[in-house]
Amino acid sequence: MESICDTVELNNGVRMPIYGLGTSGNKDQTVCNDTIKAAVEAGYRLIDTAQMYGNEVQVGKAIRQAGIAVEELFITSKVDNPNHGYEAASQAIDESLEKLGLDAIDLYLIHWPVVKGRGENWQEDNIETWRALEDAYEAGKIRAIGVSNFMVKHLKNLLANCRIKPMVNQIRLHPGVLQEETVAFCEKEQIIVEAWSPLSPIKQMSEDEKVKAMTEKYGKSVAQLLLRFSLQHNFVPLTKSAHPERVTENAEIFDFEISKEDMDYLNKLKFDDFEAPDVDIER
Ligand SMILES: NC(=O)c1ccc[n+]([C@@H]2O[C@H](COP(=O)([O-])OP(=O)(O)OC[C@H]3O[C@@H](n4cnc5c(N)ncnc54)[C@H](OP(=O)(O)O)[C@@H]3O)[C@@H](O)[C@H]2O)c1
């Protein structure tokens, strides 16, 4: 956690950067180009996209003009919900490879555990979808495989029925939504946890007097505090901005440490507006 260049070892030996750029909502090519270029200049190496974001083509183009060899980057994508099942997921992986313009994707995830029309059979559905990821992994199309929004019961189902253990679980995590049970289970199973939407409570926290005092004490913005908070939990935070200057600001989180007392305060914050998503609702 000393530098943006630090990496964490996944359970298959692949090393993944400890911090990443999200891209959801960024479909415009110029926005993708400018933010990914700013990210690379600031030291980000992990770029997170998904079929669902409709921007794999744009991200693929943007990483080629970012001033770095594509092999230096760690690219993640995810199978979209309508593409569950062995055949559709296998095809989805090939489509992602083509859209991104890559020979192999560094990390590919099942985006959501319970999807429309297959909710009653989510156990079998995830096993079949996972088999497509396992086969693509063994064929060298993907360097690491994982899941997203999987709670303990979804993980247990997969672990009991897989050939290859998931390496990553990407879930919503920030003050007020700490998903302790899932995080502890992942830690026990050597599944690295990525944090999506780590900046969610930025507005609410900006109005909190103690947080305001922390921004002065550390000389950091609320966004930087939130991202550092995530790193100090050993999550891999993924954060998105459509503005290059914010992408740069969000990377300046490796030169300070939030004290234990302040972490305790942030850990206890609760917000009415946020809760972990109900992943059992079919999407
Ligand atoms: N697996 C999943 O189901 C899932 C779900 C959601 C997200 N994700 C991934 O996680 C990534 C991050 O999540 P997210 O995009 O929802 O949320 P986020 O990164 O927590 O927050 C993004 C929001 O914060 C604003 N922002 C960014 N930097 C800021 C700064 N320094 N100061 C003030 N505001 C700032 C952005 O506005 P501007 O863009 O206007 O700067 C945007 O509105 C996504 O892009 C995606 O890759 C995954």
C-alpha cells in the first residue's frame, strides 16, 4: 500500500494492481481517451470495464493511445447478465476480446449472481456460466477469473462445484456498506475483494464535522479519504471519473495513512441512503 504500482497476488499467482480506474458511464470516446490517459500518467494500471457498460470498444481504443504498452495494463471485463449459461458466456468472452482488441483479458468476472429468467435456478446457472470462464481460462483467453456481487451463499455454491476457484469478488464497499460477512469469507477462501462505488457517501461525508476536520488534518479531499479508507481495509478500490483532473486527484492517496482512531470513526458511519444491493433481485 506504499505506491500505486503495488500489486496483490491472486490465488493463481497472477499479480493484480491494488488500485484501479472504473469506467461505468464513460461511453464517450474522448472522455475514455482523456481519463484513461490521465490515469496511466498518474500510475493506474488496472482498468475496469464490463459488457454492461457498453464501452469495451471505447476502452479498447483508449488503452492504445494512453502512452503505455497494453501488456503493462491489467484489464478487467465482466459477462453481462443476459449472457449467462455456458454457450452464451463462452461467446460473450470472445466478444469482449474482440471489442477490447486483446489476445487475452487479465480478469473476467460474472457480473451478477441472480439474473432475469434464471433466478429460480441461480445455483445451476452460475455453475454453467462459471464453466465457460474456466474453459476460457484454461484456453489462455483470460488470465484470472472471478465474480462480482456474490454473497456467501453464491460463493459457497460455486466453490462446491468448480474446477478453478474464483480469484476475485467485486462488491459494493464504502463507509456504511462494509459487507463484513462476505469480506471475511473471501479472506478465508483467498479471494481478493475489489470495492465498487467507493465514493458513494462523498456528499454526506463532506457535511460531517469530524470528516471535515480529517480533510484538514491530512490535507486530503473527502474523495481521497474514502479511497485511502478502502485501501486500508485491503480492498482494491475501483473509482471512476469523467474528469481527468479528478482521476489524478484520486491517485494521490499513497502518501498518508488514516489513523486507527479515524478509521474506527469511519467504520461506524451509517447512511440512510446506502445499503448493500439486494443481489437476489433478478437483474
Ligand atoms: N460490479 C458491479 O456491479 C459494479 C457496480 C458499480 C460500479 N462498478 C465499477 O466500479 C467503478 C466505480 O464505481 P462508480 O463509478 O459507481 O462510483 P465511484 O467511483 O465511487 O464514484 C463515481 C462518482 O464520483 C464522482 N467523483 C469521482 N472522483 C471525484 C472526486 N475526486 N471528487 C468528487 N467527485 C468525484 C464522479 O463524478 P465525475 O465522473 O463527474 O467526476 C462520479 O459521479 C465503476 O466505474 C465500475 O467500473 C462495478
